[in-house]
Amino acid sequence: MLFADDIVLVDETREGLNSKLGMWRSALESKGLRLSRTKTEYMECNFSKTRGGPNDIILDGQTIPTKDVFKCLGSFIQKDGAIEHDVNHRIKVGWVKWRSASGVLCDPKIPNRLKGKFYKSAVRPAMLYGTECWAVKKQHSHKMGVAEMRMLRWMTGHTRKDRIRNEEIRRKVEVAPIEEKMRRIVYVGLDTSNVG
């Protein structure tokens, strides 16, 4: 059996969405595809804070469950447009990558510069994936920076109790702040989006 994957339907009203969903279902089924009733979810982005009607989104007589957060292509989309869930997810992904490479990153025999290069090529890209699409606030970039500094301190074998400044840790591993990298990625993304 064949399945279609990751279809997003957008409409101003629930009635319009129900209509589009019915058209999609019949179009897919006419080609031998099926719309999964168990995996289909619904999220309402109500940025104007107006109350909608009581209409539900219905597929084959079943009400589709409503979600506050969707995962799509590795990023999370929240119904209020915030990015907190995605920031937390990127930090967790960074820690997973860091832990999988901790044998190298925490080895005292390996030079700090080499650890820094490894970090920049393996861990940081996992943390920065999708950040060019974020509307970043200071609290988000600060949270990413705190997570990165914890990783860098572990790499160098220092804790905050050692009272070594962040700049000194960064100098040892030759890693610029992740906040600067995020700003550059967003700037380049904005710069290249106007081409064409």
C-alpha cells in the first residue's frame, strides 16, 4: 500500500479546510493512495486571538485531533508562532551529538584546538539546523549560548567553579560564540533571499 507524506493544507476557515481535506482525500484515493486517519492532525494558528466557531475538522466522520505543536522536516511549528519548542529541540539534538562524540571531546590527550574543530563540524551544525528561519529573541540566543558554553567547558575539563572566563575557554578551543554564528546565518539567509 502506498502513502502520501507530509501534506499541509491551509485555509482561512474551518469550512474551507474541511472542503480541501475532502478534495485531497478523493484525489489521493483515486490514484491508489490513502490518507492516514490515525496520523492526520490539525493545528489552528489564531494570531488575531479571535474565537472561531465550534466546527471541527472531520475526515470520514472522525474528528481530527488538534495539536499545539507540529514537527515538520526536523523543525517544530507552534500554533502561536513562537520558537521555544524548536530552540529546546535544537539544544537537545546538540547534546545528543555531543554525547555521542564525548569520547573524543572529553579526551585529555586530544588538543583543545582539534576538539574545537570537531565540535564546529559535528555538534554545532546539529544545533544550528533551521535557525535561519527563526525570529530570534535575546532569550533564545542566550539559551543556545549557555548550552554551548556548558559543552565547551566539559571539553576543556573546566567547571564554573574553576572561575575561568568564557572568553578564555573559547580562546582555548577556538570557537566563536554561537550567537554570532546565528546572526551571520540569518543575515546571509536574508541577503540571498532577495536575489532573483
